[in-house]
Amino acid sequence: MPALVTFIYVFFLSRQDSITVNWWFGILSIIGAVIFQAAGNLISDYFDYKWGVDREDTCVSSRMLVEKIFRPGTILLYGFSFLLAGILLGLFLLSRTGMPLLYIGLVGVVAAVFYYQFKYRALGDFLIFIVYGPLIAIGTFYVMTSSLDWKIIAISLPLSCITVDILHANNTRDIAHDRRANIRTLAMLLGIKGSIVEYKALIYAAYLLLIVLVSAGILHWITLSVLITFPIAMSNCRIMEKASIDQPAGIVDLDVRTAQLQLAFSGIFSALIFVSAWL
């Protein structure tokens, strides 16, 4: 979603000013973001299984290893195969652009390979906030325009907030299971009450940032129509208020609902930025 929103925002800028844009590189950036996410997910699934985070009695987890659909080594091989594909694509784009992409790509590789280490040390939320927002947005913007612009960071922040809430809802639900696995997540450190506050704060921040972006003239006022998704966000917040360590079933699918909110928010956001380019 950060790559898609950035792609559309570059189109918006191209309609306002005469800038040189490589649209094919933008498409490759979106593909690259998907590849790296797949790599990170598979590698993380492997280590979650090995560390005992994902077990047969875990409330919700990736079932590929738990149910022995795949062998652990196979999942790890898949993960590093995707990672290699992403690196090769990144090197191609690097050869056509410049050194800033190397540093952006290195952070992406570290995030994909070592995400589980960050997650187990209560730093997963921070890493996801940086990667699935500013990092992907900056990388996409750079390969398309061969330039860097702080505004693209600001535009990506609402998406970061909601994406982190997908992870946070998952970790809040799994506090008891994660404690048994002897790892530490931010949800565990905050406790239930603190986790509810964080979830709601990130939701509110996403919409407040949208209003700030429009007020600052970075986005057209029509993008405020994304607020039509706010009732969905409030419904999710009410579900989060039911969170309990002993009865995680109350928020068992909140991560999925938050992902659906992200899809609605980002999809409408992209469409409205596209429309605003013609206004």
C-alpha cells in the first residue's frame, strides 16, 4: 500500500509540475515491496515455529508448519528464494538510479531477515512503522523520480499507523502464548490497558495526520473523503476494548479487521489522490 500510494502521488505531482518520471520503475517497486514482504513473512514463520511461538494450540498462527503442510527447511528456502529475487530486482533498479537506493534496500533486507529478532525484543512495532510506510514510500519515490522529498514520508505516516495496528492487534491477542514462548512484544510490556490505548491512539493518529496533510496543502481537500472509513476504525476500536489476556477470542480476528481497514483506507486514499490530479 505505501508503494501504491506513492505511485499515485507521483502521478499527482506529474500533473502539477513537469517532472521526469519512470513509471516502469514504479511498477517494479510495487512488485519488489510484495516480494520482500513475502520473504519476511516466510522467514518469520520459520523462526516463530522454531522458537515455539506458533504451536498447535496457538489461537491463530500460520498453520503451514504447525500442521506440517511444509517442512521448516522448505519454508526457509522459500523465504530466502523470495529474498534473493527481491535483492536482484533491487540491484537492477540500483544500477539504473543511484546510491540512496542501496541504503534503503539494505534496511529492507535486514528487516526481512531479522524481523523476528526485533519482534521478540519488543521492537517489532517500531520496525514495521518505519518499513511499511516511510522506507517503502521513499524507495518507490526515488526510483521513479531520482529525487528525495520529505513530503512522501509525511504521506506514508497514516498508512504506517494502521499497519502497526495490524501487528499490535495480533500481539495483544497472543500475549499469553508469546509469554509462554519466552519472547517479549510491545503488547506484553504495555499490558492490556496500555495496548488498548496504543491501538486507539494509532487509529486516531492516522486520521489526524490526514487532516494535517490537507491543512498543510500537501494533499487536495478531496482526500478528506477518506474519513468515510472512520466508522470502520471506530468499530475496530470498540472490539479492541474487549481485549483480555484470559479470553483472547474477543479480538481473535481484529488483526484481519484492521487489515481490511488498511485496504479500505489506502485504496480510497489512492483513488482520491488520483482524482485530485485532475482538479
